[in-house]
Amino acid sequence: MKKEYGKLTPAQFAELIQFVPTLLKLIDDLGKHMASVSGSRFDDVMTGDYGDYCHIYETPFIHHLSVVIVALNRHGDVHAMSGASDPQEAVLEVLRTLDQVEDDRPLHEAFDESTALALIYALGRTVISISTYGRSISGLLDDVRERNDQGALFKAVRMDRAVIGCPTAMRLISRAQLRDNKAFFKRLRSALAGPGKKQWEGREPMRYAFILLNEMGVQLTEAELETLMVDVLKAYPRNPGARKNLRAQYQQFRKYKTI
């Protein structure tokens, strides 16, 4: 089967991108559920050492994802999908029936329930970060370490306030405290308010499409990019400035080595 876009056919690419809103809703539902349960119920479930889950953000995104897969005892499923004749189609088969899955398999013995839930929650926050900024929280903290990028820190904190517990964040916070940097703490206070809805609504499928292209090493001409985003994926509206705007954003995503 010819795959015009790296490892994906146009139909596979479109179906994968169409799943993004569903994924974001599942993450939103999880967050609302964890926030709404009674304090006693929360404490009954979250009895383990989950308080330092933010440290997973100090590792690459792929490591974070791998840890969650192992915690959920899904590594065998992932191995089977990777060995399929068409791994991408195998992934789509799982996504098509995600809302029908009733899986009571136990967690991996190395993880208790509270730690697993915290890691899943953190993965959800980083998926929202990718939707908002085109970068995982791990990637944003990488930018802080490599380029001393304060803006990346504030973006990460908006996605998950627990980021302030990460060593990478604490180095900048400690420096700002020692320097009595009031402007820094004003921006940090704003970031602690969390993301505004306008920040992450409307263009999530487009951002994921750019990420997939980048991760697969696919390079497209301006015309090909417009066809993909406007006609195939329906991820960007057709208008006179579409090609120019898509090119600019495409170039921005290509600067990132990884999400």
C-alpha cells in the first residue's frame, strides 16, 4: 500500500487527526472527574507516593509515554501493533474501539494505583500542551535547560502548575528569588492561573498534523501542504492567506528536534 505521507495514507492521516478532539475530551473528562470527587474518596484512592509525579516531565516525552504504557500493562499490545503488517492501521483499529474497551487487567506490579493515575494525568496535561504550543511539557523544559527560555517555563506552568516542583523550574525560580526579580514572579503568577480556553481551541488537529509530519521526516511543498491541511485533513480553512500562513507555521514546527 502506497503511503503518500511518510507512514500514513491520506485516509489514515485524516482518521488519526479526526481523533484529536475525542482524545482532548477524554483528557478533559479525566481532569474534571479527579477534581470533582470528594476529598475522602480522593484520599482513599491516592494513597501512594504520587506527589512528585512532575519529575516525569524532566524526561523525554517518549519516555513518559513508555512509562504509562508499562504501568497499564499495555507493552504487549504495543509490541503486537509494532509487529503488524501495517502498524499505523493497527493503532487506528484500537482508536476506533477505544470507547468500547472494558479492560480489567491489573497494573504492572511496579506501580500502585495513585502513581499510575498521576502519570496518566500528567500525560494528559502534556497532550494538551502539544495541542496548545506544539510542544510537550518535557520539550518546553528542554527549552528552559538548553536556552534558558523563561517563556517556555511559563508555558509549561500554564499546562501543569506542578511543574514548579521540577528541578529545572526551581533553578529559575531560585535565581529570580535571589535577584528579587519582580517581573519574573509577575509572569509566574499569571502562568499559575492556567491556560485560557482561547489558547488551545480550534487549531489542535493542525498542530498534531505538523507534529506528525515533523516526526516522520516528511517535507512538503507549499502547494502539497495546503492540499493536505485544507483538502485532506480539513484542519485549516480555505482562504486566500492559507498557503502563506500554513508555510509559516510549518517552518516553525520544523525547528523542533522532537516534541
